[in-house]
Amino acid sequence: MKKKLLIGMIAFFIIAGTATVAYAYNQKVIAKEQETIEKAENAIDALYLDDTRIKLASNLDGKLKNAKKAIELVQDNDVKQELLSEVETVEHFRSVQVKVDSIIKEGVVLSDIDSSKLEKVKQLLVTIKGKNDSIYTSLESKVSTAEAQLNTINKATKKVETAEVALSNKTYQNASSLVKKIKNKSMKDELKTRLDVVNKKIVAIKEEEKRSKEAEMAEKNRKSELAKSQEAKDQQSSNNTTASKNASKNNSNQSQEKKNSSSTNNKSSSKSSQKTSKSKDTTKKSTKSSNKGSSTGNSSSQEGLENRDWDKIGDYAENKEWEHKDSGYISGEGGNTWDSYE
């Protein structure tokens, strides 16, 4: 550019002045203009970090003012406009850079950034594409980093919200793993605080489930013990009932045996009574015969009764199978009874 300006200036003054004095004067003017242009160009170079112009310089406001002052001293209007255009480009770079720096600082996306703000910065970044590839690439890298971090924050936030609703260990772990990846400390701390609340609730639920299971198991054991106890009681009751039935049966058998024994005794007694009655009848007859007969006859009949073996007669009465023939009351109902055996 310097050569282009210089050649233009020389051609201009050669045409404008032909005289020797005029030429000498013009040479001074050209030299001064060239010096002015060089100062303006140096002021523009100062707007960048170095001669490579891949980054803008720091403290740009003051340097922009200096560059504009230097350009104002340039006489050639075309050169001046070209230099001013370069300054305007730098100012535009700076405005984009300020916007980029408003969403990310020192490699960390800022807390107040959302998808809408990020999209506006991306659209603004496109306006410098092709004007300075180095600066564009540098700023685009920052925007991409901010976008990736914002996506992580948004995903982690949704995972935290899911965990807050589900209150499960799985959703808590999924959210926690994403929160750990967040670079922004305040955003990370905020989500961690919410996850701490979730974790406390999960622990409380597990403890309640544990207590519920323990209570359920205790109730189950209690019912089992009650069932066993009732079963033992039922068994004992059954054993007692069986024993009672057996005892009753034994008592019944004994009672029956007593009845049978009593019946046998009654039969024997009846037989003995009948025999005694017969014996009495025989005695009466013998007595009558004796009364009619002589005293010798009475003496013989009495000796016959005395000579009988009554023990054998009693044994016979007891051992004989008597058959019950009849029974009744002697003096009406409620009085003595009689039985007849054969």
C-alpha cells in the first residue's frame, strides 16, 4: 500500500508542477505526506497484538483514538478513506470480540448465558468471516467452547430435574456424572445442591423401605409364631380330647363291666334265691310230712337238709348262664323290683 500511495503522489506532483522550485517544494510535501501515512499505518498496526494481526491488542480504546488522529493528518482523501476502513474493521472485530467475551471468560461459559444469547453471538460472528481468518477462527473457537459447555449445563439440568421427580439412585447417578463435567463453578454448585437434596430424599426412602420390610418381616414372624402356638394348642386340645374320650371309654367299659358283674351277681342271687325258695318249699313239705308222721320222720328230714353241700349249690348258681325272663315292681312303681331268671 505504501508503494501504491508513493507512486500516486509522485505522479500527481509531477503533473501539477513543472518548475524546479515547485518540484523541490513538492518533494518536501510528498515526504511529509509519506511520513504522515506511515504514522497512520503504524497506529493501525498497534491495534493488533503483533505484525501477524491474528489477535487484537489490549487497551484498544486509546489505540483507536490515536489511529484516528493519525489518519486525520493524511491529505490524500483516497488513502485516508482506505486507512479509516481498516480502523472500522478493527472496531467491528472488537465489537464481535466483546460479545464473544460476554459469553465466555478464561475458557468458561458465563452463568447468565442461555441458548438465545449464544445464537445472537454466533450470528454476529459470521459478519467477520473472510475479513480476518485468524481472528475469526480464534473467536469461533471460543463460541464453540461456550456452546458445548452450555449444552452440558442444559443436559445436566434436565437430568437433575428427572432425578428430582424419579428419586431413584440411577437417575441421581446419571445427573451427578453430568454435573461433574460443568466448568462453571456457580452453575455446578447450584446443581450439586439440588442433587444433595435428591440424595437425602433417596436415602430417606431407602431407610423407610428398610423399616417397612423389617416391620413386614416382624409381622410375618409374629403371625407364624401365632400359627405355631395355635397349632400347638390345637394339638394339645386334640390330645386332651382323645385322652378324655379314651378315659370316658374306659369309664364306660368299667361301668359296663360293673353292670355285667352286677347283673351276674343278681342272676346268681336270683338263682340262689330260687334255690333257697325251692329248698324252703321242700322244707315246708318235709315239715308237713313230718307233722303228719312220726317224730322219727321229722328227725330224718332235718338230717337231710343239714347234710346238703350249700357251697356247691352257691358255685353252681354263680357260674350258670341265667336267662332274664321277666321283671316288675313288688309294691307299685317306686317300690322294690323283682327279676325272674331261668
